[in-house]
Amino acid sequence: MNYWQISDGNGETNLRDVFIDLNVALMGPGELGDYFDHKNEYENMGHGNKIGTFAEKVQIGDIFVLKHMKSKMKTWQILAVGEVVGEYQYEPIFGNVGAYGWDVQHCRRVNWKVPDEEIIVTGGAKPKIQILKDSNAMKGKAMELWDKLLFNYKK
């Protein structure tokens, strides 16, 4: 099982409610269509790596850490942690999401768990999908949070 960070937007746009309320993780841009049907085009646009990671490397059973940028100085809030429960899908319904009309049609189903308190982590990386290494402070906090939320959920 791997832990992956994923952002709810770019710091100005917040897709938290869409992710959590609909039990999804979303990635864009998606205007070209399904990743597997347009792999070369996405790579030529410069988005193939992040969308390819989302579609091909993330596995069912992995954990997503949904983060939100609190400051440009690499301070993040962990909004939720969730287990990936679905394969990659292209969902056209997510073609105009949020205030900026983002096209985030690359989708995975996620069983999100939301903490009761605000959890702030310093460090981490830019708002993109990325595997979290053991040395990353966000991974340590997310593992602790996942265990706590899973334990409380089973009560």
C-alpha cells in the first residue's frame, strides 16, 4: 500500500466538497477524453506524467491524502485521507467543476475519512499527485490519522 498526496485545487480553488461528498478523487485537465485513448496527446501537452500516475500507478487499496494549500510557504492542511476503492475512469460529468470551471474528468472512487480537527503539515510538495516517501512529514501524519480514523470508524 502506498500513500499519495493529491490536492483539492491550486490554493485559490477548493474542490474539497466535490471530492468528499461524492467519494471521488479528480485530476485534470481532461478535455481530450479518456487517458488511455489519448495517452500521447496528454504527454505532448505536458500532462501525461501526472495523469498517467493517477490512471496507471495508483492502485486499489492505496491511500490518498487530500491536502489544501494554506500558504505559499509549503504549509498544507490535511482535509481527509481515503482508501482508493475504484479503478481509473473518465467521467465527463466533471467537465466544468468549481468556480473556475475546471475540467477534472479523470476520476477514481475513494472512501474518504475526514478528521475532526484541523491538521497542518509543513513541507511536502507542490499541489500535484505524488507518492509520499517515508521521510515525508505528511506521510507520517497521514498514517497516524488513517489509523485513528479507521479505528474510530469501526467502533
